[in-house]
Amino acid sequence: MSDRSPISVLRTLLALGAVTAPALAHPAGHSMPMPAPAAKAATPLPLTVTQARVVAVPPGISDTSVFLTLNNPGAQPVVLTAARSGVAAHAMLMQTVKDARGLTGMKAAPSLTVPARGSLVLDDLGPHVMLMGLTRPLKPGEVVTVILSDRAGRTLTVRATVRKP
């Protein structure tokens, strides 16, 4: 007959715990995963903005342009790689180009560079930001937020007023 007294059961459980505990422990030399640190706020780009505006478009038109001047007082160029806005399905950095026949068109620009101690004008004749797939009509006088960013994730919040062309 086996001994099933409370003390005997306790001894058995302690013995099992001593045998199985090492198998349940985390392997030596490996740390337990820690929760990810809270995301830091994006570092702002060292740029200033002037003359920011969004071109007002008629009802039914779903794309528009953002024009502005970016000023870089720093000693290093700033390379912009992306744009986004809550008023459009997506935003793109664009460049106005002329083909061999002299026809003007646009193409996506992988990046736009604001030179050190210089400025970059974004307008209808050169680089600019396109807002595509507007989520709602934009009204003249309304202020639209556009976020520009670089490869390092630094951002610049642009507040651009909707204006008639």
C-alpha cells in the first residue's frame, strides 16, 4: 500500500518540481524577452516651410498638388523620401519633366533633396507633392496637413491652405 498522507504528497510534488524546474527555465545565456519600449515621437526634420498651398480642384477630381518652399538652415542636405496626408488615399513626391518632343508630364520622384543652407521650391514646373485619391472634396480656405519624411523617419508637418489656381 502506498502512503498518501499530506506530507507524503507534498514531498512528491516538491521532488517533481525540483526535477522539472530546470527544463522549464529559460536557457542560460538567453534573456527573457522584454516589452518593446514605447515608440518615441518622430524627430522633426530641420526645415522651415513657406508659401504652402494645395490646389483647389473641381468636384469629381480626385487628385491635386501641394506646392511650398522648404528652407534648410542646416549644414547637411535633407533628402525627403515620402509624403502622406489624411485627405488622400496616398501621396507621392513628383517631378515635372519634359520628354524628347518637349511635352511636359510628371513622374514619381524617389526622393527630393533640400540643399544644405538652401531651399527647394515645390511648384507646378518642378518637384511637388501629389495627393491622389482625395477622400473628400477640399474647400478653398481649408487647411490640409501633409507629412513629409526622410529615410531615417524624421518628419515635417506641413499645414497647407487650399487655394484656387
